[in-house]
Amino acid sequence: MFAYDLEPPPPGPTLTDTRPSGVFGLELDFATRDEQWLPDAELVDAAVGFDRLIAWASARQSAVLA
């Protein structure tokens, strides 16, 4: 089998499609430590990730308060 016969591996999870959790919050924090060096696309991904984390935390809070 030659290298050109192989399919590239599927892309790994990104900040926009990782399941929100407490660990995900830490990953977001670490990934955006030096936001001034991040390309625009990664900044947008991080913003989407933070929105997803906020929605997840709000849903968990609502479940606890119910």
C-alpha cells in the first residue's frame, strides 16, 4: 500500500463541536490564553465554544434548580 492510497484521517474535534463540560471549559481557557496570537477563524471557534459552554451551564443550573 502506498501513502497516496491512504485516506487522510478525519479531523479531530474542534472548539465548535466538542461536547460541553467542565473539562471543555478548561480546554477553552487554555486554548485562548494568548488570544492576540490566534487567527480569526480560531477566535470565532472559541467564541462559539464559549457560547455552547454558557448554554450547557445554564441548562445544568436549570436542572439543579428544578
